[in-house]
Amino acid sequence: MPAMRVLVAGSAGQLGRALVERLGSRVVWAGGRDALDVRDEAAVRARVADARPDVVVNATAYNMVDRAEAEPDEAMAVNEAGPRHLAVAAAEAGALVVHVSTNFVFDGALRRPYTEDDPVRPLSAYGLSKRAGEVAVMSAGGPHLVVRTSALFGHGGNRAKGGNFVDRILAGARSGAPLRVVNDQEISTTYVPDLAAALVALVEADGRGIFHVVNEGSCTWHALAVEALRQAGVDAPVQAVTSEELAAPARRPRYSVLSTEKYRSRGLPPLREWRAALADHLANV
């Protein structure tokens, strides 16, 4: 992206920070919610008009999956209205909008990796809000790139959640807390620095439309927890439970592995296998 001007909304989050680091001097403006509330249409339009970017990246998200069941309006405000405001402002500025979405737009009925062309059917308020955000971005009238990803881990995860899943598992094990993790949800995982690099590569390759970007391979949440503890050298039991036993407020897809064939078909290198990405993360914690 030589000489390209990039605006990053949501730069206080783990993905936003990784993107700012990756982009370096190409960032013309970056800020978190304190600097730009994407729910405020007028503020978004003014910020984009002032920055005059070539690319607007939306790294904001309401990602409290279970809480969204009780706060669907708040989830929709951040995950649908926010992307819509950014996409419309980007279109007015003649800029590309890059929006990050999720595997939770699928219902898990398939038993093979989901492609970009597979029908969506969200099971939760969070998933519904994220799908609404995709539609809003694609309907804004300007060039757009929607990247679906899954199970992010990296430095500086969501503070309200106590960090990302890997952080929480390690913290729980070291504190002696009992660990109960579902073993009937098959997922793709994504290391945030790898995702940031892939987003930049897609923009540089003139990617448009929807792409799936995740680390190679798949696992259950239980397998991810066990592998994280093994690699970290932490000896702690992890009880495998079913989704019914865990009884989380939001329904999750039982199978939501994402196919990266379309991404790789652009001549872009696949992201490394998830265990190697996990090792890199743990080496830098």
C-alpha cells in the first residue's frame, strides 16, 4: 500500500493496534471509541472528510456475544450502524472501506469449511448484528472489502472479557480456577498479527467483496485450551463439556470453520497453521 492514506477506526482494540503497527506511516488517523464513536454519523463523516483517506478500516466491534442477547440494540448500534456510517463516509470520500466480520454469521449446519458463497443464518443477536453490518457496508455504494474471521487471539484482548480466550485460559489455570470448555464447537482460530498482515495484503491486491481469513487448520475450543496450556508449560486439567452443559445465553454454531480458498486464489500466502501461530503468541506474551 505505498503512499496510501489509511484511517483506522477502533485502534484501541487488539486488531486495530496490530493494524496501526503494520501500516506505520500510511496511517493518517487512528483512534478508539473515545476519539471517534462510530455510532455518531455526523462525527464519522466529519472525521473521514477531514482525514481524506484512501482506505477506511473498521476495526470496531461489539463482541460480547452472550451479553448481546440482553443488549441487542447496543450490539446493532455498534455492529450495524457504525459500519454503515463508516462505509457511507468512505463512499463519499471515494475511499475503500475495509470491514471485519465473523464466522458467527453461519448456523453450523455444514460439515465442511464455509465459503464466502454459502448462505448465512446467524443464531444469536451478535451474529445478526454482524451480518447486518456486512449488508450495510455492501449497500453503501462504494468500494468495499468484508473480511470474515474467527476466534481472534493476540495482545490486548477485550478488557471486559478479561482478554482473549487464550489469555483467560492461562489466567484461570494459573489461579487454580476450574476450567470447563466446550468440546463440540469446531472453529478456525486467528492470530491477530497474521490477520493484520493479511488485511493489508488483500488491500494491496485490490481485494473486493467478501473474503475469509483465518489461520490454517481447525480445532475445538477445548483443544485450543489444552494446546495453549501445553505450549505454555502449565499443568492444569481442562474439563470437556457440551454446549448444553455450558448453557451460555447465546447459541453458537457447532461447526464454523472458514475456507480460505478464495483468499489463497488471489496468490496470497495462507496464514500459518494455528498451533504455530499460538506458539508465536505465547512466546511474546
